[in-house]
Amino acid sequence: MEPLLFDLDTVTNKTHNNGLNSADKPLAARLRPSSFKEYIGQKHLLDKGCLLRRAIDSDSFSSIVLFGPPGIGKTSLAELIAMLTDAEFIRLSGVVSKVADLRKEIAAAVVRRKATGKKTIVFVDEIHRFNKAQQDSLLPDIENGNIRFIGATTQNPYFYVIAPLLSRSLVFRLEPLSNEDIIQILSRAIDEVNRSLGKNVILTKEALDFWSEVCEGDARRALNALEIAVLTSDPKKNGEVVIDLSEAEASIQQKSVNYGNDEHYDTISAFIKSMRGSDPDSALYWLARMLKAGEDIMFIARRIVIFASEDIGNADPRAIEVSVSIMKAVEMIGMPEARILLAQAVSYCATAPKSNASYVGINEAMSDIENNRIQTIPVYLRSAYCSSTGEKRDQKYKYPHKYEDSYVKQSYMGVPKEYYRPVDIGYERKIKERLKYWKSLNQT
């Protein structure tokens, strides 16, 4: 497998390299792809037959938005697209570039197209940093073909990119690289280091495995760690530079957790679904990820309380008591000890019997209220006195406590409906039996 070529944020497009020799460029900049074979990862987008691959091969796109976590090859992919479609590549930044910069590059693109027929790809990194007006300014020139646009963002573009731009774009999500992808990149990078620096660098399997795990699919982070290790490690007497596990650990900062807007929603979703699936181990793992990323502990606690009612309900009425008590304790105690309390609530809820009968019941009742005719309240269920006139109404209401087992046959809605259907699990099994007995009394 050929190398994946990633760029560092400090590396600009080919028209802005200031004449740097290859050896003077950062390691990641020296590993740029020139074909799909050299691009590692994102097979779900770039394998033959996939939409993005077809759009590139046929040179039939006008605008593309790439989104995903840092260091997975968004910029490198944009540059590869420009190379394969023989287009001029202009890189702008959503952080520092202004509309004036954009207009200048578009004007140059128009001149270039008229003079040489060459197309121009305007790449805007961190497109979510462009405000609405800046994004709007792209539309006319995309529409009339003056430029092709590629935007990259670490955020969900459906939240941060204006709808008119999205409607003109192919939108693709890039995934974090696998451990095997990172190992391939680092292995190939060692060859480049030895060639360009004239060194004999040996990277042990333990170091490779460590970086592939700790970098969370971020190739830029892995390559930065390799560069630091190579530049700061002393060679042995024979000239070899051996990067072992201890050197690898010393060359990278504490592991970080990617946790943007998408990760926030995706992680809490996985967390809830793990508890619902009665898998305490997975639920605790996702809890740990949220805590490590700095998620609001009260947000987590509130979600557990909701879960206790929505997914456990009367199958174990104690779950809501445990969850509410722990939520209050979490608010009083805070981190880091709050992790212990949350773990108790999570493990309890994950292993509790499950029923969503109450949740389903209220949803069906709400649907009836919204979509069907509102039922008239039977006279005998209304207040004994009319609040507007003060007159006393007829008393036909049957007081259940006056009857055997505190139950009497009586309609409380006027029409037969069944919203609450308890399951045959946990405490709801007893509730189900009780309802069945009362219904049998109604039939006598």
C-alpha cells in the first residue's frame, strides 16, 4: 500500500510554498498523494463505484463539502482532487480569510480560465468559520462555473453551512483512520525520513501500536509525534535511531478525545442504547468517554433519570428513585467523585428489567389528543360544583373506596381505550395481572 499524504495546518497549497525544498517541508507535507493508491483510508468514499470516486473520475462535480474529525485527510483529499482533475488549487482559511481574499482569488480564476482554460478549485478549510454573508458570496461564482468549491470542516455542515451552499454541494463524511491505516502511514513515513534526512530510524512494533491506538485515527497527530521523536532522540553508536515504546510515549501529549457536536449526540445515543440493551459494560464505556471529554455531568445525570422512566418504568419503580437520588448527589459532589455515582446509576439502569409501556402509552394518548376529536368529560367525572355558576351538579360518580377491593365498574373516558399495556417483566408483571383482574370484573 502506498502512503497517505497528509498536510499540517501550516502547509499551504502548491502556489504558496515559498520555494521550500522538499527536505525543508514538514514530514506530512512531504507525503502528499498523487493517486488514489497513495491515499489511505476513506474507502467508503473512494473505492470504485462510490459516488465521490465517480464524481472525481468523471470530473463532473461543482461543489464538495468534506466533514469529519481532524487529521483524517480532508485537505489532502481536496488537493488530490485538484491534481487528478488538473485544476489550480487555491487554499483559503475560514479562520483568517476575508471576503476580499475570496473575491481576489475568484477574479484570478476567471482570468486563468479565459487565458488557459484551466479550472480553479477554491478550497476553504474550516468553512464553518465563514459567516452567512461570506458563504453567500460563494454562490454566484459556483453557480456560473467561475470556480469549483471544496469546503472542509470538523463540524456537522448541516448545522453550520448555509442551505443554498449545501444544496449545490456533494456532502461527504470522512471517518477516523483505523489503527492499521495509522501503522501504514507511519511505516511509510519512516522510509521518507531515512531518505530525506539520511538517518537510519527504526520504529519498534510497540511504538507503532502505541501511536496507532493513542492517536484516535488522527494521522497528523501520529506524524507529528514521529517527527518529534526522530528530531529529539539520540542515535546509537552505530548511527541507528531506535524509537521504542518509551520514546513514543515521551513524544506525544496526553490522549485527547474528539468530542464535537456530532460526537456529543452520537455518544449519548450509544450510551442510552447500551443501557436499553441491558449492556452495562458498553454503557460504562460510553459514560467514561463522555466524562473524559468533559461532558456536563448534570446533562448525563438528567439523561439517566429520563431513561429510568422511559425505558424501565414500572418494571422496576426503584430505578427512578435511584436515578433522581444520584442526580441530586452528583450536583452536590461534582467531579471527580461524581463518576462513581453516575456509574452506580448506569449499572443499575442497564441491568434493571425494561418496559417502555408508560412511554408508549402517553405518546399514543398525545397522538389521540392531537389527531382525533377531544373526548367530552362525562358529567359524573366533572367537579361537583360548576365554577362559573356555583350550582351543584348531579352526583352520579361512584366512589371506588366504598366498594369491595376499592374497585367499581365505571367508565372514566366515555369510550373504550387502551394506552397502558404493561409487559410481563419485573414489577409490571404484577400490574398486568391486576389490570387483567379488574377488566374481568367489568365483564360481569
